[in-house]
Amino acid sequence: MIKIKNIIFNDPLIIASGILPDIPRYIYEFCEKYKPSAITTKTVTLFPLEPHRAPTLIKISDGIFMNAIGLGNPGANVINEINVNCPLIVSIGGSSLDEILKVTQIVENKAQIIEINLSSPNRKGYGESLSTLVGEIVKNVKGTTKKPLFVKLGPWDNVIELAGKAIENGADGLTLINTIKGLLIDVESFKPILNYGTGGISGRCLYPIALRIIRDVYEEYGVDIIGVGGVYEWTDVIGMLAVGAKLVGLGSVIIEKGPEVIENIRNGLNNYLSEKGLKFEDIIGISVKR
Ligand SMILES: Cc1cc2nc3c(=O)[nH]c(=O)nc-3n(C[C@H](O)[C@H](O)[C@H](O)COP(=O)(O)O)c2cc1C
């Protein structure tokens, strides 16, 4: 049993933000059928945002993707139409503190956890663009919500420092990590392959980067962490827990292998735990000296 504040999760397997569309019926059915321990919504903004023009998602090779969907979403009000039996982590975004505060108010009742997306690299003025304001944003949002507040950060050199600012200002936890910004060129047109130009790289190549960052943040602050980045196998989940994650988000693996992979990963984890006589709580942070 894993606990964050007063919320209980059956196991660490949750869905990362942006992997399921913000369609209430779809989210309900996904939860019923595949039973993740929580679902993170795609990031919502105050008003609907159109995604960038296609192509917005490409597979670079097995296990590696690049996307620039650009936070396309139906707007925060859709969250209030979601009725779901698994805990809902609502990912919120905006292009200003004011917008983020308004979105917080809209989603407050439905969210078990609120996750502020300060890390998406795919739309100017949003996500990563606001990361240096993390202290001010967290302080203000914390003042208006009763829900546990997480901040999602990216694989940057200053991530430990930004994580510290989030915690100092009242964040209850961190979600680590978002995609890393990349670029690919089409050799016929000499233009970027993704219409937006750059995109966020996700998948297996992120895993060791995510592990290093989660370890460093956990070692420094001992805070609750939702680990995300390149998790494909049950062994990846164990590694992420060992460096301090309490929950583990599945992203690209769901796109590549389909939601049935949740059951495979879950079986692998349960076999491992029963062979070793361990519980998830025994593993969280076990590889980190604190
Ligand atoms: C198609 C796609 C859309 C995404 N949209 C969001 C989003 O709206 N908000 C967000 O915080 N992260 C978003 N992400 C990032 C994922 O939540 C996750 O942090 C990242 O993909 C790394 O995990 P993975 O390697 O398991 O995919 C998106 C990722 C993908 C592949």
C-alpha cells in the first residue's frame, strides 16, 4: 500500500499526463478496464487550445518517440465531467500565474492531486517557459487549494534548484520528469520533421536520466515523488522506486504496446515482491543514502 497525504494507492502504476485524451467517457472506461492506480489527465488550460498541426508525434525507433502536440486540450471545464473510480491527478497549465490560479479553482473538486505542468517544451509561453517562476506559482496556488500539490519539472541542469524552490514554497511533491527537447530534420525538404519544429523526446532513452534526477532530488529533499520517464518493464519500476519514487507514471510504453502492458508490468512486480518477501514501501528510496 502506498500513501501520499491521505490518498491510498494499490500499487505504484499510474498513467502519465498526455497519454490519454481528456475525454470523460474514455478515461472512465480506461480506468475500469485496465485498473491503473491513478490516471493523470492531459494538461488542461483555462480555455481550449488547438494542438499544433500534424505531424505532432513520431516514433524515432523502437521505444523512442518525439511529440509536439503543444498542450492541445479541451479546456479545464472538461475535468468536471470526468467521473472515475481511480484517483485522478489533474495536470494543469497556463501561460500566466493568473491563468494557473483560475484553472486550479475549476479542477479543485475533481482532483485528488493537482500537478502543475511547468515543464512541457512544446508551446511557447507555457510549461517550461514558466519554470523559473516556480516559487511564486507554487506559493500562490498552494494558497488557493486544499488538494496535495505536485509540480512537474523537466530534465534540466537546474532541476534540483527548481525542485527546492517548489518545496520551499509549499509543494507537497514533485513529478519528475517531462520530455527532453529535441529536433529532427527531413532530408528531402531540409525542414524539421515535426510541424512545430522541435519536440519532446520520450521513451526508453529517458529512463537513466529520470533515475539520476529522481535520486538527486530525493537525496536532497526526501520529498514525495511521482517518477516518469522511459518506464517499459517491471524492473524499471523497481529501479524508480529504489531511487525514491512513490508512484511511477507509464507514458510512451502505453502508446507503443497498448494498455494491456499495465497487467504485464503488474504481474512482474507482484511476482518479484512475493519471491523477495517485500512490499512496495520497503523499496521506496532503498538505494538512496539520506
Ligand atoms: C504524446 C505525449 C503527450 C504528452 N503530453 C503531456 C502533457 O499534456 N502534460 C505533461 O505534463 N506531460 C505530457 N507528456 C509527457 C509525459 O507525461 C511524460 O512525462 C514523458 O513522456 C516521459 O515519460 P515516458 O518516457 O514514459 O513517455 C506527454 C508525452 C507524450 C508522449
